[in-house]
Amino acid sequence: MSGSGPPSTFGGVVQLINRLQRACGDIGENAASDGGDSGIPALWNLLPSIVVIGGQSSGKSSVLESVVGTDFLPRGTGIVTKRPLVLQLVHVDDPNAVPYGEFLHAGPRKFTGFDDIRREIEEETIRHLGKVRKPVSPDPIQLAIYSPNVPNLTMVDMPGLTKVPIDGQPKSIVQDLENMARTYIKGENAIILAVTPANADLATSDALHLAREVDPAGERTIGVLTKLDIMDRGTDAREVLDGRAVRLKNGWVAVVNRGQKDINDNLSMQAARQNELSFFQSNPAYSGCTNIGTDFLSTKLSTQLIKAIQMQLPKITTSIDSGIITLRKEIDAMGGQQVATRGGMIHLVLTLCRQFEDAFAKAIDGGKGGGERILQVFETRLTQSIKGLDFSKMLESANVDKVISEADGYQPHLVAPEMGYRRLLQECLVLFKGPGDQAVEEVHAILRQIVGMVLNSSDCVLLQRYTMLKREIATVAATSLEKMKEEARTMVGQMVEMERSYLTAEIFREILQSSTATDELSEGVHGGGLTLTLDGRTMADMIADGPEDDRHLRTIAAHTSAYITHVRRQLKHTLPKAIVHCLVMQSKKSLLDTLHQDVANKEDGGLKRLLGEDEAVAKKREDSMQRLRMLEKAKQELIEANY
């Protein structure tokens, strides 16, 4: 075959589409691809292509081999083509060049024998179907044939359509084949080559039926009539070729290919082409017809494909540019590319930790949901707990008498029972540890909740990508807060113990003076209401409330109650300071300090485990990266082609 057709300069656009299709194939994109979650249309579906469909006995394979000019497709009974074959024909200017083929899945290996090409198609089909465990698959085989005897053309050969399952095929095979073909021809950029045997009723043509379904106006369909040489005597296909039987905008082409006997007899393609020419020249029914012969078909297909490509290129360019921008934003939102070096991994971990720490501190300082809740603990619950402490039994006359007696021992006090006062005060003041510890627990619980809230907040969106690191941050933060809680609890206990260990004599003397002063409602030197007892009464009222014989015991109880009131007022202000200093401020300063130190000492393996991503995020990111590389490669192809 001569490969005559459009000028070779136009072949460049076809080769460009070939390269773009191969770029799609590198990431497994095909007509069944939907473009993923990004909303970007699949590049494959933007590329014009000629899709060949036909029934299993329509002569579809013979048409393809006639265009190529050699035998290279598997043959047999039943379904022979079980996967789409993307056939990219590349015209080589050197007439002496040796034709060869390249498969996308086989890398740079060149197949110079067409028998080898046939075997590779069969073996790759078996390999793939063995993986997917299906009788047919929509994933295409991509084959490029470089030859001086072919036009610049790209066609997709679909598995033949069938009406009835045979050879142990599953019942779904009929629908599976039809759905697969429909997927490849439904796109507006698919040129449908509907192959139909002329010796069969066109009304029953599988190819025409499916083409009309997706292209009802026939604007994308080219009809190909085969087997004209075995039509019933006295019949011909002239009405169809003239467009009077079934009208298609792009018309019909008639071809005569080798029959099975010709193939068995190894009839050459050159001889078959001569036989085809002789058939049409010798048959008066086709006198004056121009739309006949394989050469005409090749030229028509090349012209049609080039026209479609030239019209589609601006849209392809725009879509590629838009897709690159969208994918880059999507990848940036997922944290960009995965780092591989130790330094890069350490930097990434520390950066993510710092983002968390900043967001944690911001939540504490931000009021609602953070600092506001902590303040509520101090101003409401701690105050209520301290005021709610019940000292009544400890200040009952019987208990006061008991404590003083025990404190005096075998030598009763001479004037004032100082040791008894101290013992009674110490036993009362220890109760303040309870509200202090409870406040520590509540603030600790709030900080734990803030950790969880921040880990899942928009401030730490990049951290969602690394589930192991996120889990490690949560663990380290919990451990640190537990340690800080114990330090705060210790500080609270020490502050209470300080009040118990060292009673302020000056305050106590002022209380004694106030109780004997004429004006017992005086607020005292410190303006702190030193004359008031725990229940808000004056000491005089408390002393007067009871029988005369234990008045001295009530006096001791009143003095003690007034002192406890003073301490309660002090601790209401100092306990929050201790909790904030030991727990809140420390959590803002050094929550993840141990993780920082640990990261610096980790080896590559430990860092990689720490940066292990959520599988769904990692897959989405990798898919986006693959598509981005494919689109960038496609853009470079367009730039270099200067279209």
C-alpha cells in the first residue's frame, strides 16, 4: 500500500495526538476515565480519535490490517479482541525504513516482526485479564507502528459486538461488549467507524445500532461496507454508497478485503489490494464511485482525523492549562509533594508540630472554647467549691475542746491555748486541697479537649495527611499534660501546706483585737473583713450564739473561723495563679518539647513511619501527582509541536 493521503506536514498533528494518548496511557487514563475527584475532564476524552466498531463477523480486523498493510492482529473463533487496541500509525518518510512496532506497556522495545506484534497482543491480553479476572476489559493496549507504508492515523479497535454468548462465555458478555464500545464512542470527540458487512441487512447492523444511539444525527459516524464480493448475485451496495439507503453526514466507504481462504493461502496485501481494485473496476454497479477502496478509506480517515484535531486543539490547550492550575492547588492543599531526605522530613515534622502548638496557644488565648472555659473554672466552680467547704463540725464546741485538750497534752494551757489554735487551724486548712485538686483536674480536662479540637481544626489541615504523626502529637501532648497536671497539683498542695505550716501571727492578732474591740463591725487594718466568720456573721454574733459555759470554746471557734475566712480569700486568688503557671502556661510553652527532641534523634525509617499518610489521602495525592505530570508532559508536547 502506498499510504497516500494528506501531506506529511499535516501528519504532525496526528503524531501530537498520538503522544498525548501515550501520556494518558502512562497513568492508565482511557475513555472509561472520569477525570477523578478534581472535576477536571479526562484528557483522553478531549483527544479526537477514530473508534472502530463492528460485529464479530463484520470484517473489522481485515479493514484494520488493510490500512496497515500487513497481518498483525490475533485471529480465531469467538471473541478474539478482548481489549481495545489503540493503534497509532506513524508515517516514516524514508521509503527504505524497516517497519516496527512499540507497545506502551513494553517500554522502548521495538518489535520488527509483525508475528511478534501479534503474539505480544495475545500475551498482554492474557496477562491483564488474568489480573482483573474478567473475560474482557476496557483497559486498552497501545501499539504504535512506524512504517513508510502507513498514513498518519490513530484508530481504536474495539472488541467485536455479539448478540449471543458462545464458547462458555458469561451471559453478561453481550452487554459488557456493548457497554465497552459505548464508553469509547459516546464522547463528542470520537469519530465512529461503523463496519458493517454488505451481505447482511443494515437494519440488523450492531455497529449502526450503537452508533445511532450515541450519534443520532450521524455527524460523527463513517460507515464502512465490507464483503461486497460475496453479496448475493444481482445485488450491490450502490444505494448505500450514494447515501440513499442510510444517510450519514460523513458518508460510506466500500472495501474488499481478503477472505479466509486468501489468508490461509498467505495472499499478500499488495495482491489483495490489486484484487480489490479489479473488483470495483470490473463491476459496473460501482462505475463512477469515488468512495471505494482501502486507499480512499485511509485518506478519508486521515483527513477527517486531522480536521477534528485542528478544531479541538484550542480546547485541549485550554483544558490542559486549567487542569494544571487546579491540580497544583489541590496538591498544595494536601501538603505538596512527599519529602524524602532526612533533613526535609525533620523540617516537615517540626513545622507541623509548630503549627499545632501555635494553634493550641491561639485556642487558649482566644476565649470561647478555650481560655473562657478555664476562667469559668476559676471564677465560678473553684470559688463555689471553696465557699462550699463545710467546717461546721470541726468548729463545734466538742471538737474544739477535744483538739485543744489533745494539743495541751499533760500540761494544760495557762492563758490562750496557742497550740490548740494551731492544731485546729491546721486541721481545717487542709480541706482547701480538695477544691484546688478539683480545679487542676478540670483545667487539665479542658486542655485535653483543646488538643483534640485543634488536631482536627482547619489550622492543622496539613496534619490530617499524616495520621501517624497526628496520633504521636496527641500521645505526646497527653503525656505532657499529665505531667504538668501533677506539677500543678503539687504546687496547689504546697500552697495549702504553706498556709498550714506558717500561720500569720499579725493577722491572728488583728482578729483577736477585733473580737475585743468596741466596734466589732470594723473591717480591720487590712480592710479584709477580719471580724467576719465563714458563714458571714461577726465573731461577736458567733460567740454569743450558745450556752455560757462553753463560751470560751465558741470564742476559739470564732477566731479560727475568721482566720480561715482570710485564708479562703487568699487562696481564691493564689490557687488559679499556681494552676495557670504550672499547667496552662507550661502547656503553651513546652507541650511537644519531648517530641522535638525525639524527632531530632530519629533515623530515616522512624521519620518515614512518623510521616506515614492516611491511605486515602496518599492515594488521592499520588493520583493527582500522576495526572499533573501527565498534563505537564502534554503541555510540553503542545509547546514543542508549536500548535
